[in-house]
Amino acid sequence: MDGANDSSLKGFVLMGISDHPQLEMIFFIAIVFSYLLTLLGNSIIILLSCLDAWLHTPMYFFLSNLSSLDLAFTTSSVPQMLINLWGPDKTISYGGCVTQLYVFLWLGATECILLVVMAFDRYVAVCRPLRYTTIMNPQLCWLLAVIAWLGGLDNSVIQSTFTLQLPLCGHWRVESFLCEVPAMIKLACGDTSLNEAVLNGVCTFFTAVPLSIILISYCLTAQAVLKIHSAEGRRKAFNTCLSHLLVVFLFYGSASYGYLLRDKNSNQYQSKFISLFYSVVTPMVNPLIYMLRNMEVKGALRRLLGKGR
């Protein structure tokens, strides 16, 4: 553990997104723009869900949870990334790296569970419309939200703590722009086969299992939607479900590659791009998908802007 103690004194060096310094300012501007859009879009979703009475429904309760999560998720990595891109100093303190490791994994696992909860909400809304308000009562909604947040936290505490037990033996150059489990495992100088097995097992549980549940629920939901006689009703149901499905595939597609499909010999640039996608791009795109495709969100935004005039 001497290496770990040495790293705790001088921290870590984040190798960044690219090995070409001339590209750093381009990345800096692009990420600042994406981060500002993320802050704006998710804040609008949360604001509308709180202020507009028409959006006081389970669907928008969970959507505001997703937006809150995305705000925290991107903020756990982007500010440090921008600091490292701005100047020559690429270091992060040991405490900062550990905090980022726990928080990033916590929020990522929470989103996996929350997307399943949102799929369940859409299933009940379409397949059990007459009992929707009875089933999705406020107590159940809060319980499901708490389960999602605490489930992600439990995973982070166990997996991050297990990762931090690895001997680093003086290795302190992280081949990434953030402290995440796969990058930290690569720093270890001992046998990491058990850690990799645990990582693969946990990530399979938090990706393959939730994604399978979501796809099954949407197969049942699609059958119910096709039975709706009103063309307007079918269109509204499909639009709402499609928005969630786009978010699901963006998040699970990039996260599955980042944690399950890449290996020690994978291309570093490709791995960094995927990490950049699910840590920066996905939280920015999520609110845009809902605002562009969801008529209720558009209507709430128009009402809010109308009141402000």
C-alpha cells in the first residue's frame, strides 16, 4: 500500500481527452457549450415540473429526478475536466479523485435504476390507464425514487471501496479525464482479475438486466398503444414512450461499451470518446429530447414564458 499512500500525498494526473495540446482549447470551448446547455435544459425541466400544475404527475416527477441526476452527474466531472483543459496543470488531489469516483459511479448506477422506474410508469400509464393514479400514488413514486438513489449509492460504496483497496505502487497517471473504476483498475500493479470480475458482474446487472426489463415493458406497452382507437391518443403515447426510449439507448449504449465491452487492450481514444459521450453529451441531450418531442413540456414552457411577459 506504499504506492497508494504516495498517491494520496501528491494526487493523480489526469491524462485528459487527447494527447494533442493544440486540440485542448477546441475541447474546452465545446465542453463549456455542452455544459451550459446541460445546466439550462435540465434546470428548465426541473422548473417546469415544479411550477406548472399540469406537470404534477408521476411521469414528470421522475423526469425531474432524472434532470436533477444529470445535473449532478455532469457536474461531478466537467468542472475538473475544464480546469485541466484550461492550463498546464492536469492534477487532481487524492481526495478529489476519490470523491469523483464515488459520486460518478453512484449517479451512473442510479440512472440505470431510474430509467427502469420511468419505463414502469409508462407501462402503467398506457396499459392500466384507469388505475394509473391509484397505482402510481405519491407514496409509491417517492418509494421508487428513493430505491433508485439508494440502490445506486450502495453499488458505489461497495464497488468504489473495493477498487480503492488495490495497490497502486506509485502509479498515478490516470489514462482518462476523470477518476472512474475501469481507469483506476488499470493503475493497479497487483492481480486485478477479481476486481475486473466484480466490475463486469455488477455492470452486467446494472445494464443488461434493467435494459431487458425496459425492452419487455415497452413490448407490452407497444401492444397496448396499437389497441388505442384514437389516432391522436396513439401519437401522444408513442411520442412519450419514444422520448424515453431514445434516452435509454443513448445512456445504456454508451455505458455498456464503457464498462462492459472495452478491455485493457482497447483503443484509448475510443474509450475516452465513449466516456466523454456518457458523461457530457448524454446529460445535455436528455432534456432536449423531452423538450423537442413532448407537447406537454412545450405547452408548459409557453405558459411559463407567457406569465413572465
